[in-house]
Amino acid sequence: MLFPAPVLLEVNSHQLEVAETLIQVGRFVVIFVVARAIAELMVRLQLPTILGELVAGVLIGASGLHLIVPPEVQAQLSAGVTGLVGSLAGLSPESVQEVYDETFPSLQAVSQLGLFALLFLTGLESELDELVAVGVQATTVAVAGVVLPFALGTAGLVYLFHVPLIPAVFAGAAMTATSIGITASVFGELKWLKKREGQIVIGAAVLDDILGIVILAVVVAVVGGGAFSFGPLIKLCLAALAFVAVALVLSRTAAPAFDWVVDRLQAPGDVAVASFVVLTLCCFAAQAIGLEAALGAFAGGLILSASKHTHDIENAVKPLVALFATVFFVLIGTGMDLSVLNPFDPANRAGLLVAAFLLTVAIAGKVAAGWSYLSKEPTNRLVVGLGMMPRGEVGLIFLGLGSQAGILTPALEAAILLMVIGTTFLAPVLLRLVIGGGSEDPAAAPAG
Amino acid sequence: MLFPAPVLLEVNSHQLEVAETLIQVGRFVVIFVVARAIAELMVRLQLPTILGELVAGVLIGASGLHLIVPPEVQAQLSAGVTGLVGSLAGLSPESVQEVYDETFPSLQAVSQLGLFALLFLTGLESELDELVAVGVQATTVAVAGVVLPFALGTAGLVYLFHVPLIPAVFAGAAMTATSIGITASVFGELKWLKKREGQIVIGAAVLDDILGIVILAVVVAVVGGGAFSFGPLIKLCLAALAFVAVALVLSRTAAPAFDWVVDRLQAPGDVAVASFVVLTLCCFAAQAIGLEAALGAFAGGLILSASKHTHDIENAVKPLVALFATVFFVLIGTGMDLSVLNPFDPANRAGLLVAAFLLTVAIAGKVAAGWSYLSKEPTNRLVVGLGMMPRGEVGLIFLGLGSQAGILTPALEAAILLMVIGTTFLAPVLLRLVIGGGSEDPAAAPAG
């Protein structure tokens, strides 16, 4: 890949190619071994595996061992790595660093693929019918859970901490998400999925995914222009809502067409390739009308959620998610500069306050959403609120894209990371306490 | 990904990112839609799908529509593409071309992943036990089928056509492969897989895979040094054989250890990630001792072929192969300059002669190998020879890596491509003629 001249062979080019392969392949080894080791630990602690992947990223990244360092953060690769690769390929440590930086976009492209695959899978697994059953209550909870943290967070950052509007809006938006996967697994484990609370939370989380990704698409597009103005904002909001509406309509009408095509395909791997084409087409369409490609990936999943091949599609997409979404989450951790949160450095006091503020608003905003809906039957509103709390992968997607777009300062990035880690960590722990430690009877809970 | 300065936001950077996403995503759409459309046609013509992917590559590549052009071949992107992306992202066509060239390594990295996944799957599906049953005869056929085309091809290129030694050796090596997949599918369809001929051919093809990849690893490593010398050649041959021997031993001993680990993993996607770690570790090990990473991928598959989880591993790897190996084959086609074979240009006469020579030697060498073994029972030696003929994906891997390493001239690349296409196309056609059109009784065939 590094050979512009196709005929003449320089001695050096072979060494560069060896270093390139060693780095590309070795990076995967480091990412997967460390991320999976910590993820296994998390599973045994009954915590979400995504926490393990984040922690792994921080551990091997720019705040830790410097084994994986994104070129953007301008950190030096660990001397152990440059030394090992250098001696194997016969290159100087400086050349190794250079090859490393040059090949990093490939790793980022793979992580982007993982992000798209994850959002596609989220869309695919959205059970829109379940949403209808608890429609009104779920909608109330979802909207309250989006508006409260967003408004409180953005306003607080701007007025209390004097953060500029664009990063403040972005941080606020990052607090709107709810991780459906984490909530669903805790509720499932405690056998509360089929209870009214479980259904409201899952319904609201599905809606939150849609709202969150629409907000993300709009915020990134508006912020990409460099300044806020209401004209494009409204246009983009309408475009995003129209995009999701079209996807919802297509999920009823286009899925049969997809099935018809897949049934006629005979070459091996047909389902994998056909759904990948839908995924990429939707990404292209979203980006082409000025929205985030991530919204397209999610919409692609929504469209195919009504296909009769969903099971095969999931089986084809899951390995991509297991491999490449892990890379995405680890990379987010690697780019974080946690030294800005070191409490022993007085210069960091403001940053720490911001982090504490974000975490508080993130918890309070979602828990309060549990009291937003009307219900004739008594339901445990604390459980609903806590169930909406984990930001998980969706919050991280915000963080990753904001960090990529260079919108956030290191201190704000670290604060958002802490907010995501904190809510993702606390939600399962608190839910187990409230549900398991309290009683199985919702009426006995604090507020009915 | 294109942002070195993480804080300051330029208006332009958003446009660049939009163009980047449109290009990256759009490339996948073009590759998959065209490749799959032609592959489906091939399935209906009872021809190998890989031919469709190659033809698709040529069609959309530098010799065709210029929709996908590797930067190495210095071809301009089609004006339609630069115009469309440029107008969507608000950039000039020149900037689009630049973004296109800059992001191409990511596509190549993905295609490399596909290659590794394919070789891993090939190793995983190698039935070493079947090989033992027809051991001696298969070994004779495999060795004859490697030595004859390699020796005849290299010698002919050097002495008849005055091709320099290094490209001649590389072209000779590209003729040694046998595509087990294509042969197995044709034999399976004609119900000859369980006959003696089928077993010999499959056994020999497995051995050929091993020999071919060892040869590839050695040739690329030696050629990478820039010149031939016997010291490194012998060292690398020994290293490659030792590597494969270790993999074969590990397939008996390390697979249980792998199973033990996988049985203890609980995080989702454990099989996919664990086998990916084995794959990447083997690639790293091969590259670290100076061999091709591709050999490592194959060895990784061999090691895990004795695991009790092979079925799950295959299911996890197959989507990667369906998606990314397609990219690998299409990219080979896109880089080819078929104008050097235009028969109406007198300057191309020498190149056409080389292509005709390679194709003849590639067919004759493998068919002759059908007469190399001793057998008490009468077997149809023509069927064995024809079964060894298709070069398929293995021949293409040679071509792809040689082209990447800048070893081959455009004329030689095109000649090898024609050789691969010719043998891959002719083998199933001739086998159906000989088996189907002749008789089901092997004794009635030309030579007993």
C-alpha cells in the first residue's frame, strides 16, 4: 500500500510493508486481548461489557500504556512497541511511529464500520410493535428523558461554567441517549422485562435511540458548519425526522421487496451482502442530505427489522459488531486524556466540577423522567427512571463523533466519558438494589 | 479522521469529512452491487462466482468505468463520481480525487482483512484426515502440479521472453496454486467427490494450498530483499516449512486449549473474538519471522480446524469473507490495465504471446500432473488433471500481493490475470464435458 512507484523495487519498501503489517495486525491483538480480558471480568461482576472495553481503551491508550495512540492526541507510542516492531522490521523507532500514524486511519475506518454495524443491529432489533403497546407512556418518558438532561446540561454548562455554546450543546446532546442493550439485559436478568415498568422503559429506550440519533445527526451537521443559525437547524431537524419517518414507512413496505430479492439470490453469502448494501446505501443517503451516516445505518436496520430474514441478517452482522464495535469503543478510551481529571492538580478543579455536574444532571434528568408519565395502575417510577439511566454505547457514539469532529476540549471529553461510565456503571448496580433488595411488589416502592 | 488540530474547527473540515464518508460508503455500494450482480449471473451459468467478482473489478476499475481506481495505477476517477460527491459535499472535483486517494488505504486494509479471513477459512476447512487416506497419490499429484507449471513457466519466461528473474519466478509461483473451492464444488455437483479421482484431487488441492502459500511466503520475502541469493532462500524455505509443521502439530494439541478458553468465556461474541485473536496472532508471528502474514492466517485456520467449535467459528468468519474477500477480488480487477492486451495494437504482441504461453503452461502443467501417480485401479487421469487446473482465489492472492509489492509489469499482471481467469473458467466447463458428456465409468476414459 505504500508503493507509489509500481515497477522499481526499493529495499526500504519491503521493510516498511513488514512494519505496516506488524502494526496493523498487532494493534488488533492488543485491542482484543486487553478489551476482552476486562470485559470477561465485567461479566463476572454483572456489569456491562462495554465498561470493560472503555477501561481497556484508557488502559492501553494515551492516558495509560501508550500501546494504542490516536495520532490526533499527539502522544508518543510506547518505546516497547516501536522497539519491537523496529527490530523485527529493521527500522528506526521514528520510522515505526511514522508508519503507525500513517496506518491509523485504516483502524479508524474499521471502527467506523463497527459503529455502523452496531447501529444497524440496534435498528434491526427494535421491536416497533412493543413500542405501540406502551406508546403514550413510553413517549412521555422518552421525551422527558431527552429534554431534561439536554436542557439542564446545556444551560448549566453555558451559564454556570461558561462553556461555549457549541460544545455545550454537544455535551447536552450526549446526555440524551439511553442504552437499550444494558437496560434490557438487567431487566431480563431480574425478570422485569414483561412487567409494565420493563415495557415502558424498553419502549422509551427505542424512542430515545431514534430521538438521540436524530439529535446527533442534527447537532453534528449544524456544528459542522462552524456556527449556529436557526435556518439550517430547522431544515436539518425536518430532514432527520423525514428520514426516520421514511425508514419507518419503508420497514413496512420495502422489507418485502428486500425479501423478494434475497430469495432470488444464489451466490454464497447473499444475506450478508444484501443487508450490507442496504446499510451502506442508507448511510450514503443520510450523508448525502447532510445528516450523519450513523443515522443512515440505524435507519437501514429499522427498514430491515420487518424482513423475514432478520435472524440470518443478525447472524451475519453480529460477528462484525463483536469485532469492530469493540474497536470503536476501545478507540474512544484510547483518545481520552484522563490527566485533566487528576484531583491532585489544582488546575483541574474546574474540569472536575464540570464532570460532577454532568454526572449529576445525567442521573437526575433521567430519574426524574420516571415521574413524567400518567398511570392508573401503580408502577415503580424509580425503576423506570433508573432503567433510563445508562448511556452506554449511544452516549459513547456521541463522544466518539464529537471528539473526531474536534468539537470538544480534552476536559469536556473526559467529563462526558465519566458521565457515560458513571451512569452505565450505576444503573445496573442501583436497579439490582432497588428491585432485588426491596420487594417484588411495585406498590411497595417509594412513589406509586 | 482528517483533523490533526483537535480544537479549532475549520469550515472546510466538515466538507472534507462529508466527502470522505460519501466516498468510503459509496465505494462499498458500487463494489457490492456490481460484483454481486455479475456473480449471480455466473451462478446461473454454473461458473465460479469469483469470476464475477474479477470481471466486476475490471468493469468498474481502471480498465473500465473508472468508478474504483487504486491510486497506484494513477488513473483519474470518473467525472461522474467526482462531480456527484463534489456537489454533495461542496468541494471541487480535484479535492474529491484527493480525498479519494487519501482514503484508499482504508479500503485496502479492509480487503486485506478479507484475504486473511478467506485463508483462515480455507485452513479451517482443510480436512487433514481425508488427505491421509489418499496420501501418496495426492502428494505425487500435488508436487507434480506445483513443480511442472513453476519450472516450465519460470524457465519459459526467462529464456523465451527474456523476462527478468524476479517477476518470472513470481509468475511461475502464481501458476502453482489449485483452488480447492472451485474443484470441490464442481466435483460435488457431478457426484464425483467420493470417487477415487475426487479424493485424490481434493487431497492434492489441500497440499497444494499448503505448498502454494509456502512458496508465496518465500517468494515475497526473498523478492522483498530486492535480489535473489540462496542463503535467505533456504532459510525462508525452512522457516515456512517449520511454520506449517508447527501449525499442523498445534492443530492436534492447541485446539483443545483453545476450546478450554472459549468454554470459559462469557462475554457476547466470544467465539468470533477468540478466533480473530488466533488469526491475528498467527499473522503477526508469520510476519515477525519474515514470512507473509497470509501464511499465518492460513496456519491459524489449520490450528483451529481440530477445535470442537469449528462450526461456530465458520459462522463467524463467513460474513467477513462474503463481504471483505469480495472487496479483495474486486480490487484486483480494478487495478488491471487490460489495454496492454488489446490485440489491435501491434505494440502488445509480445504481451499477448506471454499471456498465451502462461495459459498453455498453466493448463498443460496441471493436466500432466494427472498422469504422475501410480495406481493399481483404473482412474480417469484426465479428470484428476482437469480438477487440479482452476487457480481461482489462490492464484489471485499471488497476483494481488505481487501487484501490491510492485514486482510485476502491467503486461505480466494482465497475463497472470488472464491465466487465472482462463483456468478458472475452463476447468468446470471441461470437467462437465469430460464427466457428463463421456461416461460415468472411469475405465472408459482416455488413459487408465
